[in-house]
Amino acid sequence: MRHIRLYEDFGPRDRKIDPEMLKKLKERNEKIATEIKAFIESGDQMLLVYGGPGTGKTAVTEAILKDRVGTESIVFVNGLSDAEDIEMAVTQLGTKVPNRILFVGDSDELVKDAECVNILKALADGGRATILDEHGKREIILGKGDKMVLIVTAKPPRELIDRTMSIDMDNIKTTK
């Protein structure tokens, strides 16, 4: 495994770095890396990473995933807002290649919509959800070994947090 530099100062070279702050940031990111590694190795199909703006949800999670599984195993999507978007994104994973990760950035709209939350809960519980709309009844199925990572700024509903492996970036608390 190569070393990820998630805690370096990318600011001006003459800027003084507070060694204590750098140490805390390094420890925080190492804890997050440990949790993401546990998720990858677990049977859980969904990881929920949430917290306020600027807490490193997307950058840290993406860097760790790329380091652990490589970019060829990750499908990146952004801005999903409804059930059809979830269906389209999961379909992008395909079924021919197992153990892929659907990385959904900017998932705030999904966790605000009751139908989407129900679909996400079903996917987290067993990798399978049903949509019933004007197009009929369809199933969304995460393939064997496939996983979803949702990045959310808004506080997700408790019932979704309880069903997923979760990382609260504001407090670096993990669940499950």
C-alpha cells in the first residue's frame, strides 16, 4: 500500500504549520482510512459519510478508496436526486465485474426525499429495492460484492444511519 498524504499543508510554502494541528489531522485521517478499510472488507453494502461543508468528506473518502481498491473498481456519480437517478447509477455498475463501488457525491437530495430514503434503506439491508412508478414495477439490485458510498452534507435520517456503516466527519464517530 502506498502512503496517502491527506494531511499535508497545500498552502503557501512560507506559511507556518502548527505541528499539533498537523498531528491531529493525520490521526483523524488514519482513523477514517481504518474505517473505510473495514467497510471494504465487510459484508456491508453501504457507507454513509456525512458532515458539514469543508470537513473532507469527498476528498478524504475518494483518496482512501482509490488507494485501497484502485480507480477501475469505482464508478463516480454526482447530484442524484430521485429514484430513477439511483436506478441509473446502480445500473452503471453492471453485473459482469463483481466488487465495484458506486461513489455518489453530493447525495443531499436523496436523503431529503422519502422514496429515495426507502430505496437506500432497502439497498443497505439486502442490496435489492423495488420502484413502482408510471413506468411499472422495477427492481434495483446491487451485484454480489458491490457497494455504495454516499457523501452527504445534510444530516441524514436516523433510520438510514442505523442501517449503514456511517462516518460522521464533524465528530469522527462511526456506527455499526
